[in-house]
Amino acid sequence: MKHLILTAIIAIPGILNSQSLSDLYKKVSPSVVVIQTKEEIEHSDGQVSYMGSQGSGVLISSQGEILTAAHVVNNAEHITVIFHDGKKFPAKVIRLATVADVALIKLVYFDNQYPVAELGDSDLADVGDDVFIIGAPFGLEHSLSKGIISGKSIEKTRMEGFTFAEFFQTDAAINHGNSGGPMFNSKGEVIGLVSYIVSESGGFDGIGFAATINVTKQLVVDSDKRRWTGINGVLVDKELAKLLNVPQPGGILIQSVVALSPAFMANLKGGNVPLRIGDQEINIGGDIILEVNDIPIISEENIITFFKSTYLMEKEERNSFKLKILRAGKVQEVILQFAE
């Protein structure tokens, strides 16, 4: 008899945890959204096609603000947000930080009938803590996966106190379509945004990463200092600079420009001639950014220096950036203007 009682007592915690997770899922799931995007692709023959993709996100304010991964929306011409009841809303990018793969988008209109997720404190999370993720892996909307925090990776610049990026490693299942979806702690608070996986199979191999919510807040929520330009670019190294006849040992080669973005309004041009270098394929023929506000873009350190400098600018100074670009062999200056 005592053995039966002991067995029942041991089983109770598992039942309670299962019920608790079920309750938490029901509570927070309506704040999780599916994000569908459409990107315009210009080919070397002048033809234009559209490519659609899908990710996830989480509603964080009654004004229709949503957090997601930067790579989900960075190149999007059109963004559609779908809630759990099937209602769809158009959205636009407000702020974006590719260095940490986080973005803030906002619904163009919103009827404010959905619950807002609560943001936690990711600094309080430890390795071994239980977490769960809600997203749309392979289009399976509002799918739940559970795991633990397996590790924590912090990347800082050489400048004291400036966090470049910070990620939680997790064994909670992450697959295509989960990107940008929220990672919740055992209280149902968002402590991370799904970013990427490390995989040899192409699917989930037990190692996934989520950008921490504290760095996300610092970069795109609590600050208006991180601007979305609409530029998709790659860093030019010394070898590529020589190949492209760039008059300095680096720059940013523009791959594409999102329609109606600040970069589009500044008449910046993306490339349309594919070039394979090793296992990487890039598009050449577009503008190459040489300087931003007189800071030469010759290394990752210089880019970080520019990011750091924006935090010291007055608000009015951040409304426009001066770019020096290389276009068709000639150096030009353009002004990248941001709306108020």
C-alpha cells in the first residue's frame, strides 16, 4: 500500500507540470502570430518575380507592435500578419537590427482584440531552465515545442558595455517557420525570439538559438536609434574589394532594396548579376557603400563604430545619414532620409 502511495506522489508533479504547460499555452498562444512575406526578385534579364516566405512573431503592445526575426522581414515588399483566428493584417517594419536578428514591425491597422504577451527579464534565465516555443514550423501554425536553455552566448564589441548580440541555446525543437517566434519561460513571459539552428541534416538536430529579449528591447523596442533602411547587403572583404575595383579595402555591397523603403527613396540600387564565390552566391552590379556619416566601411569594427555613434546622436541627427557610394565605377554621395 505504501509503495502505491509513493508511486502516486511521484507521479503528481509530472501531471501538474503538464497541466501548467497546457494552461500557459492556452493563455499566451493567441498573442503568437504567423508572418507571411513577399519579396521582389529582379533577374539579370530584367524579369521580376516574387518569392514568398513564412515566419512567426509575437504581439507586444496594444498599438499592434510585433517582434520577429530580422531575416523574416528584412527583404519583404509586403508583410501580412495572421492571428490564431485567421484574421489578417498588413504590417510594416519599424526598426530592425540584423546584428542580433531582431525586428519590430507594426500593423498598419489594428482592432486591438488580441492579448499582448508579457516580456520577461532574460538576464534572470539560467542554463537548465525550462522553456517552450510557439510558432509555425513547416506551416503548422501555433505548434508547441518544449525544452531547456542549453547555453548562453554573449557577443560584445570592444567598446565597454555595448552588447552586439546575445542568444540562448536550446534543445526545444525549431524548424523552418519558427523563425521570429517567441521563447517563453515557465511563467509564460517572452525571454527570447527564435533565430536559427545548427544542423548537419538540414532539419532540427537539437541545437537552436533564440535572441534574448533584453537585447531585443535594447535594440528595437526601447530605442528609436536603430533604423530600418530597406537594404539587404553583404560585407565586402579585401579580396572581393580588389575583384570589384573598390577604392578601399571594404564596403557594403547592396544585394537588393525593398520598394518604398528609405533606401528605395534615396535611389540606391541592388545587384542583379549572380556571382558564386566558394559556396556563397552574391549579386553584383549594385551600389557599394563606402562610408556612412564619414565613417569608412572597411571592417566589421568600423560598422560597429557607426552603430555605437548612433547611440550618441540627437534625435534630429538620426533622421538622415550621408552615404558615400560606388556606382558604375564612380564615387557619389546620397542622403538616406528617414520619416519622422
